[in-house]
Amino acid sequence: QVQLVESGGGLVQAGDSLRLSCKVSGRTFNTYVMGWFRQAPGKERDFVAAISRLGGSVIYADDVKGRFTISRDNAKNTVYLQMNSLTPEDTAVYYCARHRTPFRSPTSTKADFGSWGQGTQVTVSS
């Protein structure tokens, strides 16, 4: 069973940057779309970004475009989320996720992702 382990969260001030990492177990990492979602207290888990299996195609939620960058290193079985110009509205638990099916294109639909990490807390103070 695949395991996803996020790291890199923390408490920062508005305007700061953070880089989240997600290490994925197994030998099939480079066959799956990977994504990041976030969930603020009392809200739904929302899409943030997704990246194709080889990194050539990425998609973002409108509210993070231009500030966040998703990337992956298939040699390290790791996907990253670089977050710049953070605001208090970015405060949430951030989850890494893997598509249910290999060799697909990136999507923003939560139901397309079947494996999830435990989440890492990001708190942005004003």
C-alpha cells in the first residue's frame, strides 16, 4: 500500500515563503499524477495544484496562481509545493495526494485522487 508523507509546514508571517515536500513510497511514483489540496477549519478540502507524471503539465487553483509552484523529482519519489507571498487566507492543513489511476492527465477533482498523506499544518499570521 502506497504511503505519502508530507513535511515542511509551519508558522510564518504574511509575505513569507514555505516549501512543502511529500515523499511517496513504492516504485511507481513516476506513473501517477500528484496533487496538493488544503483544508481550512470548518471548510471543505480544496484543490491547490496538480502535476503530470513527468512534470510537463501543471494546473493550479485560481487563488494560488502566480504564488505557488508545484514540482516533482521522480528520482526521489517526492513532490513539492513552493508557496510564496503567503497570506492568512492560506492557513490550512495541506495534503499531498496521488491519482487513483496511472498514466492520466492532471485534474483538480478530489475524487480522482485515491491516496492521501496525513497532512501538514501551515499557519500564516498577519
